Amino acid sequence: MITNPQSGTNVHEIAHGIYRINTPVDLPDGQAFSFNQYLVLDDDPLLFHTGPRQLFPLVSQAVATLMPLERLRWVALSHTEADECGSMNQWLAAAPDAQVAHGQLGCAVSLNDLADRPPRPLTDGEVLDIGGHRLRQIPTPHVPHNWEAQLLFDEVTGTLFCGDLFTQVGPNPPLVHDADLISPALAAEDLFQATAPSVATAPTIRALADLAPRTLALMHGPTATGDCPAALHDLADGYAARVLDLAG
């Protein structure tokens, strides 16, 4: 459903109890782009990505159609950038019991200082049980970027919250099945150059495929179902080829 007609902000359930909040925007060159946040609605609701500070009115308006804001218990993110956690403290102010949850490294290097309340450090691979959903912390240093990068994997629905992996430009429908995610992702990489490929990039992505996810929840793109492990392996192949090209 559309929650704000002016911005086009919309909400769709993309897996059981998991809602994508999507706000379309235009890039400076006129291409379509989008910001996605994901609300896992459970006993202790979790928001993955907060959106930038300037989007807080739109994202909070969308969340309020699903639950009272003060119910939010966890705020999670993949790495410390404005679109990942820019409105983090606005969410902490709106939800008195909310706490940021992130890997120990991210807490140590950034979030202990940036968050208005002490964050909850997660050990590598720790599972956060929020009621019916079980969210496993997956450290992915420098993939796609930032030292403290992490992803979350819902063991119950098989949803991998991908952060900036598979980023693409263009219109982003709520849900696609067996769509080509690789060509748009590599085209966006050519455009943004957001990743510094290394010998660790492809193995890190292949390890995500070993989780056998059934749904890929992109931050900048559609939510995808189908052969998700194959998509991850293909993305890893794309980055591995780039590392070989860089090596000459």
C-alpha cells in the first residue's frame, strides 16, 4: 500500500511477518533509485536499516501503519552510512525500549559513540530471537564495503537482508521471482564503484549462498525470490572476475 502519495513511499509484506518500506527517489542524472527498510514484525520488532534522517518522517509514517512506533525493540543495520543508520537516534527517541544491535566491531568503532543509548553488541553468528523470527548475525567485512559490515539472516523465513549487495538503479517492484539480479548489480557497480573487490569478496558472498536463502531483501532494489544461492554465486563470480582484471 502507498503510505505517502507525495513521495510514493509504500509498504509490502515480502515474507511472513517481514515488510519492505520503499521510498523511490531520483538520482542527479534522472535515473530511478530507491531506499528500502525492512520491519520484522514480531514480539520484539526489528527494523533493518533506518533510512537517512531526512526520510524519518516518511519511514516512521509507514511503520505506524503496521504498529505503534514505541513498540520497536531493535534497530539493526549493515554498516554505518546515512542511509543505513542516519535516523537511528530518531528511532531511539520514538521507541523508549529500542536498542541498536550490531556486531561487536561496529559497536566498538562507531556505534558506541554515535548511538544515544548503548548498543547491543552481537558476537559473530549470534542469533537474535525476537519471538517467531530468529535473526542470525553474519559478519561480512568490506563486503560490499566498510570494515564493520554485517548482514542478518532470518532462519525461519530464509530471508537474507542483503544491505548494499545487488544494488541496482531503475524501478524496483516489491517482489520479483528468478529475475536477473546480476546484470543490474554489476551495472550499478560500474556507476557507483561502491565496492573495492579483493580476494575475500567472492568467498564472503559464496558463504552467504551456503545459507540457502529463499528471499533476498535488497536495500536498493526489489526483493527477490527463486534460486537465491545461484544468484549469490553469480554475483561472487562477477566480483572474482573483476579481481582478476585488476591483477592484470
